[in-house]
Amino acid sequence: MLSLTPPELILIIIAFALLLIWGPSKIPGLARAIGQAIHEFKRGARGEPLESEERPHKEDIYELARRLGINTDGKNVDQIIEEITRKLTEIKELKTGK
């Protein structure tokens, strides 16, 4: 006869409850979200930057500068980021009336 230990029985009950609550089509998405959360947690625990803290791509910076009307000729990325920051601060001050 098949003998299940308490931890195995609890896992089976949880799996069955998940199937009843979300249905079989939602389980892969739920598992994927849990996996991504675990991955981000481990990255943070190792001291690696989280995706939201990573630096934007160079092309994105140049595109934003172009949209804001900033001339990028002869400037490095750090200088362009400084100008973007200044320009956004000016825009914010104009909107708030400071």
C-alpha cells in the first residue's frame, strides 16, 4: 500500500486546492511569477542590482535626450544624463510654478 508522509500529504492538498481556486490554465503563470520573485530575491541577497536599479541602455538615453531637445554631439553618456536631469527639473518647476 502507498504510504504518504505528512509533508507529502500537505503538498498534495495544497496542489489540489490551487487547482480548484485558479484552475489549470492559471497555474503556469502563478509558478512563473513565484520563480521570478525568488530570482529577484536571490539577486538582491547577493547584492546585485535589481532590474529597476540597472542603468538604462545607451540608445534609450540618446532617444530621451532627442525628445527633450538636448544636443548630444560630442557628449558622453554621463553628461547627457546630467542634462536630461536638469531639463526634467526645469519642466517640473514650470509645471509646479516654482
